[in-house]
Amino acid sequence: ALRSTGLRKNDPRLNELMDNLREIHRNSNSDGGSPETQKLDRDTFRSVISANIVLISRAFRHQFIIPDFQGFTKHIEDFYWKCKSNTEGKVASYIPQLARMNPDYWGVSVCTIDGQRFSIGDISIPFTLQSCSKPLTYGIALEMLGSDVVHQYVGQEPSGRNFNELVLDHNKEPSSRDNISEGEKPHNPMINAGAILVCSLLKTLVKPEMTLAEKFDFTMNYFKRMAGGENLGFNNAVFLSEREAADRNYALGFYMREHKCYPEKTNLRECMDFYFQCCSMEANCDSMAVMAATLANGGICPITEEKVLTPDSVRDVLSLMHSCGMYDYSGQFAFKVGLPAKSGVCGGMLVVIPNVMGICSWSPPLDHMGNSCRGVPLDGTSLTLRCGVKKYGTVHCRSKSEADARKRKTYERKAGLESVSIGNRVYLTLKRSE
């Protein structure tokens, strides 16, 4: 019954419930069945669920953000199979590990802000985060340093150029930062130059006493907290290949050093290695969906209820995902879908529906803009409509009855009146003086 509401038996919030069921099953000396299928009397059932009564009560009363979760997942399945037939695109080939990815891989995972979970397809196969790590490292930098410090070094503007182009934003007012023009900085944290700069901030300004190895552990632990402790690893082969094929990224790094973009005492070699390490972290669709849901939930992980990021940090992350997260397709995606999203050359794609859910899709074949050929259609308008999300849904043409009601309210305010509804009638009364 709980499974039909979207909760999984391995949900950390249900640990006490599952422990109680296993203990009762052990003590019953039953030869068959399982802890989940055993029959309990009323009093035993009450004692078993007592530790999780609030969560279970909300589930059975359909009080989660998606009340009809089975109906919703049916639509996800339909979209999944429709997108699976798409055979367009090519797998990224700039390093051999990505080039060897099976183009038939296709997985989708959903996690709501209440911890409702659904997955379909190749959801347990790990893939490297690549550019999907950029909003996460940016969020950590905001959390540790604050927005004012971070944006002294990196901007908030869409670049209008390729994600790895050798260009900085030179069109800002002078900064108070040591005679450096505020404009001489990467356009935003979602492109390579901006992400490299954010990594330099994490490496140099956040806990500067840490070694590179310790900073890697610190960042991975932060990612794991966002993922609720779910699958997260590191692909050393991808890291080594990224470092060997990094001419353009090194060019960006030296170009920014020429323009004095970095904080003082930045070690460029360690900064670049740290950037490649972040891109080489591995996750799967399930764990990435929880990360996206943490952003959708204002920085609180839905399945552990741990506050990982502050709402202010999440707001800034989602703002830049919305305007800059989809490479050269960012403007079109924002116009057509209107949701924060981030894609990567691994074929992964994160979509955040604020206050509703996080979605991760993964399919290696990419279109000419570097986005997943299967992921973009799935995470587009068709899915958002099923979630009840409408882009600028409050902006609409009013009917005559709505307009008349609006005029009446305006008149009442001007006349010092207020309306009181009793039954089907509306009475006008004089407002009491303050």
C-alpha cells in the first residue's frame, strides 16, 4: 500500500518501521513470507507504525504533493516509451570512456519533495556528472562564501556563446576588488570558465587549510548529503582522460589568470584537477533525482529531511539553471518549458520543478547543442503539464465575469466597503475604522 503512494521501503524515514517489521517476523518463527507481507493484529500494527505515524498517515490520506501518484507514473511511463524510440544524436566522443557508452541506455527517475519515488529504464547504471555538477558546486560555494563574494568573481549573465568559448564578460562597472574590472570574469557558473572559477573559490577560499584530497572528500560528502546518501562514486579513468584532453579548459584557465580573475594564492594546476574531479564523480538516475528534489525542496533533502542548502542559495542556483543551464538551447528551453534545468555531455539532465519534484533523465546520445536527444522532449512541456505546472500560469485573459468581479472589488475599496459572503449572497458593509 505504501509503495503505491510513491514511498520505498528503503526510505531512510521508514527505517524504524522496517526494523520493527523484521523483528516481529524474526520472533514469530515463521518459515515463509517476508516482513512486509506478514499479517499483524491491530495493536501490533499500531505499535509498529508509531514511530512513523505522521508520514504514513499523510501517505494513506493522499496528502503528498502528487496525490494520485500511480496515475502520474503512468504518464511518465508513456513518455518514457515514446522517447525511447528516438534514435537521433551521437554519443560524446572527446574521451574514450564516454565514446564507449551504449547509445541505447535510457533511464528516468523522479523524486518529489515528499520523497515519492519512481524510476524506469536503466536507472542503476552509473554515469559521470560532467556539467551536471556545475549547479551543485555553485550551490556549495554560495553556502560557504555567500552570494556577494561568489559574484565578485563570476557573473550571472547568459554568455550567448559556446559553453567553452575563450571569452569573459567585460561590460560591467568597475569593482572594488583590487583594481580589477568587475566585468573581467566568466559570464556565469554554468559554463566551463565559470565552473572552473567556482572550483578555484572552493579550493582557495573555503577551508583553505585543506589539501586537494581533503577538499575532494569535503565536496563529495556535500554531494552525498544532497543525494540523501544514495549512490555516488568517482570514475578515475574518466578523470585521467578529462585531464589529458583538456587543452581548451587549460586555455580558459590561463586566460582567466591573465585577466586576474582568480582569488589570490590560487594554484591553477590544483584548481583544474579539482574541476576535473567534480566532473568525474559518478551517480545514477535515482541519486541524481534526489539531488534535484533537494533543490526543489528549498535545500532540504526529501528523504533524510536534512537541511543541506539555504533557500537563498537554492534561489540563486535555480535562477541560473533557468537562464543558462542548457548550453546554447538555454533560451529556447526557458521560453518553451520555463523550468530550471542542467544538462551534461554524459547525457544526463536535471530538471527542477520548484516545490514539487526533481527529475533526472539519462541517455548518452546528444543533439548538436550537447543536450540529450531523449531527455529534452521528456522533460519538456508535456511532462510539466502533467505536474500541473504552467509557465506564467497566473497571466491569462480574464473572462467577463472575472473582469466584473475585479471592478466590484476596486469599487468596494474606493468606497470604503468590504464584502461578506453568507451562503450564496454577498453583503456590503462599511469597514470599521482602525
